[in-house]
Amino acid sequence: MRSGGRKTRRLERDVSAAPTLARRLAAEAIGTALLLATVVGSGIMAERLAGGNDALALLANALATGAILFVLIGALAPVSGAHFNPAVTLSFLLQRKIRLRAAALYMLVQFVAALAGVALAHLMFEKPPLEIGVKARASPALWLAEAVATAGLVGTIMGTVRFRPEAVAAAVALYITAAYWFTSSTSFANPAVTLARGFTDSFSGIALGHVPGFVGVQFAAAMAATPFFRWLFEGRAPR
């Protein structure tokens, strides 16, 4: 009886410690907003300091983005899973690791918080809160790059969650940093990020009219990649 009582109390503590949906949504909002503030803010700073050297500006932008991803995932993954990305949330939904209602709320919060992050970055650099993006990013090569970037991100997350959960933050941060450079689109790989970047006329921007093409490819790539990587990572890790 005494042992059973201890077990019950332990289970009650575990349940009470589980993050509520409100806390999970707050974590997604904070993480997504700070991610966009970093992407856009570091792009503005890099463009101002690089003296017209786009390669140097892109390097600074990539390193800042990778660094903030490592921090945000490490800090917020225990609360919400640290998706910060509707394509990632869709992948988790397809894997039945998140319920439909929670997934829909995650996505809504991610899109809204991404816009808030852009506004925050703009205000820090004395720009209007939101602008209309004009940088042309529409071609089959760029759409292919977004498909590769998003599918690779999904695979990186699924593989590390399955076999090296302690390495998720580092793996995602390093993947995105690399993908800035090996994809012609500079790896948006995130529908919320893409939409928000349609509202900045800065180094990180995208023409607002070109956002739907990127977003459509990102969601399609996540839907295609999820069952493939689920099959690939089935079973135990090889010894």
C-alpha cells in the first residue's frame, strides 16, 4: 500500500508538471518572435556594416540565425517542443505527436508571432513596424531549393529526436546555418518565417507576391518528407 501511494503521488507530480497548452503556445510565440527578430535584425545590421559585401552580410545573417536557434531550442523545447515553424508542426501532426487542435493553435501563434518579431526588429532599427517586401524570389530553382531545405530540416529533426534527442538544438542550428549557403533560396524552410519576411524591405525580405510559392513548396515538402523519414528511421539504431 505504501509503495502504491508513493507511485500515485509521483504520477500526480508528473501530470502537474506537464506544460499546459497556454504555456506551450506562449513558448512558441516567444521563440518564433525572437527567431524573426534575429533573422531580420541581423540582416539589417549586416547590410549596414558589410559595406555592400553581400557574402559577408549573408555570413553574419546565417551565423546569427544558427546561434539563436541553438539557444531558443535548448531553452524552450522542454515547454513546447520548440517548433517555431508550421511545417515542423505539420510534420509532428502527421506523426501523431501533437493533436489537431494544438497543432492548429501552434500554427496560428507562429504566424502572428513571426510578424511581431519583424515589427520588433524594425522598431529596434528605427524602421516602420512593417513594410512590403520587394525582393524577387520566384523561380523553379528557388522552389526546388525550398523543397530541399524544408525536407532536410524535417529529416534532421526526426532523426535526432529518434536517435540523439540531446543533439536536436545543435543539429537544427547547424543545418540551418549550412542551408543558408548550400541552397539558392538561402533556406527559409518555414512558412511563418516566409510570410513575415514578406513584410520587410530589408536584406532578409521577399516580395510579398512571391510568398505563396515558397509556402506551398514548404508545406508540400514537409508532407512528403515525413513518411519517408519515418520509414527510414524505423527500428533501433544500428550497433
